[in-house]
Amino acid sequence: MAYESKKIDRDQVVNYLNHAFARAIQPLGYKNTKGTDLYAYQVDFAYMIDDIQRSPTYIVSKIITECNRLIDTITYNHKRQ
């Protein structure tokens, strides 16, 4: 039996990350003007999603991990009170 590398379904991963990010930023409200935490998070997240969709396969898992860390950081730093 030949070894098959696991292929990442990028569309499914991006869909999951988008939903997780949307849940994480809910406590921040809707004011995403330049200079706010929400704006900075959205910019970082957008670049990560773009990287997931366009980067070579060998680096995608690292970017997914970074994206999950960003979501965890947002969730931890901005918990609902």
C-alpha cells in the first residue's frame, strides 16, 4: 500500500476558520475603524486566509495553526463578561 499524504480541503478549513473568527470577535462589537483591536484582528485574519488559499501546500498547516492561535488569543483577551 503506497503512502498517501493527507490533503487539506482548503475551502472547508477556510469556512471553519471564518465561523470561528466570527464567534471570537462578537464581544468586540462592530466598530472596526482603523486603530481598534477589531480592525487589527480583521486585517491579520484576512491576510492569513489569503495565505491559506494561495500558499504552497507544505506551508498551509503552519498558517492554519497561526490562524487558530489568533482566534484563541482573541477569545482569551476579549471574553464576554
